[in-house]
Amino acid sequence: MTDSTQRNQDPTLNFEGKRYDLNQLPDEVKELVRGMQVADAQLRMHEDTLKVLAVGRQTLAMQLKEKLKSVAPIS
């Protein structure tokens, strides 16, 4: 394995158009990066939850519409 191959496999942080060697960052910065990763994962999870809820709500609305076809509305 060459040095250039090894460098390409080193973890990097891409932030605001700049690249950083993750292994060379201070521990405090690494903790911030991990925090950002956790926050991103949580956002994706909650976005997926919202999509599931939206589909469920849409299904309920279609069922309600179907059931109300046989009910006379009040004037």
C-alpha cells in the first residue's frame, strides 16, 4: 500500500468547503463532529417518522371520506 493510498483512506471532515484530516483534529473537535453525526441521524429518523405519520393520516382521511359518503351533511 502506498502513502497516497493510505492518505485517501484516512477519514476526512468536509466542512464549509474545506477538508480536514479527522485523525489530526483535537478531541474536542472530534466530539463536536460526533455530535453533529448523531444530530443528523436523529433528524433523518424523525423525518422518516413524519413521512410515515403523513401516509397514515392520508389513509385515515381517505377512509373517513369513504365512510361519510353515506352520511348526509347538515346544512
